[in-house]
Amino acid sequence: MDQTVSIAIISASAVLSGVVLSAAISIVLLFLNRRHQKQMLLRQKYEEMFFHFSGSLQWIQDLQNSTSRAQLFSHAQDPLSRKALTLCLLYFPDIVDKANAYIQAESEYYGFVVSSFDEAIPINAGGQVGVKPEYEKFINNLAMNKNELENCIVAKREKYIKS
């Protein structure tokens, strides 16, 4: 084989090796970038879920400050805890049970407040239910479920907020 053909073969092999190596590096970088983007999305959604959960705590105050049935009915569902649950259903399945339990406790507390409220008494809903013997049962159940959800969110954070 003459020298020109050998040089051409070596040059072509070098170019082909460079293309293959470049493609392999691109594939690895693409894989790493997608994994990083997924982690960033999970982190963002986790923070969003926690902000919705934290905001849902205001619902209790709003419900207790109600002075009419119309106000009570406007607080029938807590939209922020529902948003937190939706994010759990979509992204964080291992938190769904605690989020459902919290929403169930909110619902039970709401039912207690509505059934105990009397518009003829000139005191807000929180003042009226606070003197009922069953109040401790409902508020403690709500607080327990809130704490369990909060503890679950904190315990699972390392799994979801890697950056």
C-alpha cells in the first residue's frame, strides 16, 4: 500500500473516531442534563406543594372568623390544601396518604363548625365552637394530621429536592 492511501485511511479513521467520541459525549451530557432538569422540576413542585400546604393553615383562621352561614359556606373547601394534594398525586405519591388524611380532618372540622354555628349568637364561629366539648377532639385531630403531613414533607425532602 502506498503512503497516500495509508495517510487517507489514518485520516478517515481519526475523523470517524472523533465523530463517534463526540456523539458519545453528547449523549452522556444529554442524559445528565435531563436528569438535572427532572430534579429541578421535582424541587420546584415540592416547594410549590409545601407553600400550598403552609398557606392552607390560614383556612382554619378564616373559617373560625366567619360570622354568617354564607361566610362559612364560602370556606367549604380549602383550595390550597387541594392544590397541595394535586401536586402530591402527580409528583409525590408517597405523601398522598398524609395529604388525604389532612384534607379529611379539615372536612370533619368544617362539618363540626357548620353544625355547631348559630347565626343568632353574635360571636364568630371560632368563639362558638371553642366552648363545645367536642371541639378538642376535632381540633386535635386536625392538628395531628397537619403535624403528620408536615413531618412527612420534611422527612421526604432529601428524596425530592436534590439539585
